[in-house]
Amino acid sequence: MGEVVYRSEVIICRDRGPLRHAHLPATDDPVEFGVHSAIAEHYGVTPEREVAATLDYIVAAAGG
């Protein structure tokens, strides 16, 4: 096996309920994660405000 060339260091903090924020490499501001629409309904929560879900970021990253 070759040498490790990159190790991502991410810090994820839970704010309250489904709201979280992550400190990502190469970003100055934290990124917010939460729930919206059908995802909130599935988990039986009513978000204070709708925020992109983790799944949304995964799909966007895979599509990029």
C-alpha cells in the first residue's frame, strides 16, 4: 500500500435537534446541515428552518 497523501480533518458540532454545522478544510465559515421537507417528515421533526440535509451534500459531491 502507498503512503497517505491526504487526511481530511473535519469537525462536526450538533447545535440542537437536527441542526449541525461542520468546519471543513479550505472554508472560512462553517457549513450548516439539517433537514427539510420529506426528510423532516420521515424523521418526525419540525425544523426551526429548512437547511440542506447531509444527503444533499453527498449527492452534490458525487455529481461534481
